[in-house]
Amino acid sequence: MARIVFLGTPEFALPSLRQLMAAHELIAVVTQPDRPAGRNRRLKESPVKRLAAAAGIPTMQPRRLREPEAIAALARLNADLYVVVAFGQILPQAALDLPERGTLNVHASLLPRWRGAAPIQAAIRAGDAESGVTIMLLDAGLDTGPILSCRSVALAPDETGQSLHDRLAPLGADLLNRTIARYLAGDIAPQAQADTRATYAPQLSKGDGAIDWTRPAAEIERLVRAFKPWPGTFTSWRGRRLTIGAGEISEGELPAGQVAELNGLTAIGTGAGVYLPSELQLAGKKNLPVADFVNGYRDFLGARLL
């Protein structure tokens, strides 16, 4: 049985970790260092660390995996195979060279489409008809290694970043479990990616959720769904951040960012069509259905959002 080291950090990695714990010899887990979180900025363990600790699996938390001390610690594990699922750091070549059977990665897209850190959000934002998971062999590039297996899912019209995350995490775990045995038995021939078809999904930041009302309503609607729950989508009103939690598009014409009532509904003008928000949250206040928000803030109708 292969000696496996698992590298992962967030909730997305948990189904894959559970599959490995149940079916393989997992000798160690590598995850990101504890990070300050919440208003009190207390250190918070990663979901992967908590699960590994509960199972009694030794855990490493290198600040940077490329540091010589981290590489030396990995080498001492003498693993046959690494499995990476949303680890959060790029593995240097020195780490990739250690396991005899290489490094498998579970990636939340149908490679080579949406290489990079935020493939789930990118697929929804782009209006893709499908997404999926890919099991690949890692190399030194950014998600450029050869493909071992993949599985697709159709995107629902109301798909959000959260709902797609919750579908792809167990799908990736199941595909990983089915792929590892065949890979270790030599029954899979890795297939090179078509680099000419590659697209990229860079890491997201909080500022990426700012809405540009000059863009078409359909594009804004996809952005809101893609960035739910994080990093969220927002605009500015009264000099304060106004979060747009959900909504839909409609025909109509208003100046970009203009708020008005159309056919009995609260509408916001865009570059093409209007956007009908259904959830609004002013900074420091509760998230409200749009009707309750308008009742509470009578001057919202007629406002111009920035």
C-alpha cells in the first residue's frame, strides 16, 4: 500500500481527506499555518487541521513550503505519493521531486479551462454551461500537468459559488478515490493538456466584488452569484458599502447605477437591461429582503449607486 501525504487547507479538501483516511495509508497531513480570524483576530485552525487532529494524523504547517526546513521535513516522511487539494501554496520542484509516484491534484474545473486559484467563481461568472473536477499530476507550472481523469457537471441557472463548491468537493473526492487505485496500478496513461485552450482564474480579493453598473445586467447577475458567499458583491450608497446579496435581470432602461421602481419592483440601471436586487445589506446592518430595505430607507429609490 502506498504511503500518502495529503496537502490541503479549506472545507473543499475535507471530502478528499476523508476518502484517503478510509481507503489508504495516510502518514501525514500538510496544511496552512493557523491564521487570525474574526473581529478578535484569534488564531484559527484550518478545517483540514481539525479533521486530521481528530483522526490522530501527524500534521505539518510550514509557513512556506519552499523553505529548506519544510523540504527536509517532507523528505523525512519518505512518502510514495502526495495528494494536493486546495492547499494554498504552489509546490516547488524540490517538493515535487520527493515522492516516487509523483503528486496528484484535485482541481475544481475541467482543465485546461480555468487554471488558477478561483476556478469555481470563474466558471459561473463567465456563464459556462458546465464545470467539473480534474485529477492531474502536478508539475512546476500553474495547473499545467497531465490529466488522469475528469468528471463534469451542468451548471444550474441559479448556481452560486457556494452551491458549486458544495457539489464539486464530494465529486472530486469520489473521482480521486477511483483514480488513485488505477493510477498506482499503472492503468492510466496521463494525457497532456491542450495549452492553447487554457484560461486562467486568478486569486480573488475583497475588492474584486465591486460592481460596475456600466456593465450589462446579465454580467452583473452572474458576478453576484459567482461571488456568493465570498468575496461578495457590493456598491456604494451614502458613502457606505452596500452589499448586493442576490437578484435577477429584466428588460428596461435606466441610467447606469440609477435606482428606480419599475413595474412595482426595485430596479437598478446597468449598461444593458436592469438588475432587480432581492437582498441588500448596508454596512453594519442586517441583510434584508429588498422590500424591507426600501421601506426602511425611503430615499433609496431615486438614488444613484457608485
